[in-house]
Amino acid sequence: MSPREFHVHITPRDAGRRPAQLLAAASGLSQAAVKDAMHKGAAWLTRGAHTRRLRRQKSLLRAGDELHLYHDPQVLAQQAPQAQLLVDEGDYSVWLKPAGMRSQGSKWGDHTTLTRWCELHLEPQRPAFLVHRLDRAASGLMLVAHSKAMARQLATLFEHRQVGKRYRVLVQGKFPLHPLEHVFDTPLDAKPARSIVQRLAFDAASGRSLLEVLIETGRKHQIRRHLAGAGFPVVGDRLYGGKAWDEDLRLAAVSLSFTHPGSGAPKNYALPPQSLAWADLPA
């Protein structure tokens, strides 16, 4: 079944009915299917100028409201890999996002995202707000805020490049050992982009190099594009790697450092080394 959209305008006589009933009638889906889609973030409510996800089966509707259902069976059938909580700081938390988990959802659902995983599994339960992104295919450290105020503060740090971000990357080829640091500053999408790369290890048997990458900007797929452009595609990169890989993307965010926007205390978080079995190359 192909993706379909359904939209329902709430009249005065509909105001007392449940959202699942109205969406089921409009879509031809069963109420059970609609409720599943609502739980997975595919239903939305527009009230006035504001639109938000609608999950609660008993939400009270008002005349003039608009219901929306974005139903894609392929998306709804997807399952989220398990994220790992590393540190709970109260107003934000630090997670290990696995490869295959999305940072954020779409109108078609959010049940496979890190933020939704946090909302369902963090104790005590709190709202979760995205403050930065990591490619779906990549793994590694991510911060999740638990209040709108902290989300704004952390997002501002990322926006103003006040968060140190380091990555481990496995690439095909023998990356040069000298100079110690290689700077890639080819603009991406007509915007400045700067990546600083250092070789940590090389495995002659596989012809692969383990790199540490520090990025000073955050362009889309920046590391993957810079390295592929230099002739060192990231292992598992099906988009820029130039071949059909049978491995997952070997790119992980391994450290985040910043000054806490409230207390002014330095914060440093590092990914446990055992989390990256593929990074175990001889020095």
C-alpha cells in the first residue's frame, strides 16, 4: 500500500467524537490501525495557527480543528534500534544513538527516533527536545534536552559552534600520516565547511585507515563528503562511497565538550571505547 494522507475538518457535531473514529471513517482504516499510527506519531492536530502531533486517544476536539493522518505502512512497520543512556543530567541527557536510528521524525511518524525513545524509556519520564543531529546511518553521542529552555540554550551552543565535536571514522585507503593534521575546507552547498583530520591507525591487511575528525562546521554529510572527495570514502557509505557496501557506515561521534549554559561548568562526554568494535585497528 502506498503512502496516503487524510485530512478531516472538525464540525460542531464532530466535537464530541474521538480522533481515531473520525480518522478511521475518513481513511477506511480500522480504528486499531489508526490508533497504532497515532502512537507512532503519524497523526496531527491543527488548532488555530498551531499544529502538533496527536497521540492521545481521548483528546477533546473542538469545532474548527483539523485532523491529519499521514499513513505510510512501510514507515509504520519500521522498528527502532535501542539507544543507550550514558548520562542523565536532569535537564538534559547524553545518549549513544545506534546506527539506523533517526535523530528526528517526519510527518509520517517519529517512533524510530532518538527523542521518542527517550520519552518512552527515560525514568522519570520527561519531554525530549532535539538540539542537534547525527546522520541516521551514523552512531555516537547525542544530547537530548528535557525542557524548552535547555533546548534553546543547547541549540544556541551548537549554532554558534561552541560545542567541540570529535568523530572516529574508518575509511578505505592509506590516509597520509603526515602532516599530523589535514584540513579540508572545500565549501559544501555553497557554505563554508571545515574538517580537521588525523590518522590514528592503518591496517595493511584491509587497506583501511582509522581517523579522528574534528569538525568546525556542521554541514550535511560534511565528513563523508570531504573524505570521499579526497579519495578516502568512509567504509559503509552507500551514498558517497562509490560502491555497494555490505557493511554499516563506520562513522561515530565519540566526544562532545561545551560549557554548561546555566552553571558555566565545563562538560566533557566521551563514547566508551568498547562501543566501537570496528575501530580496533593496530596503531
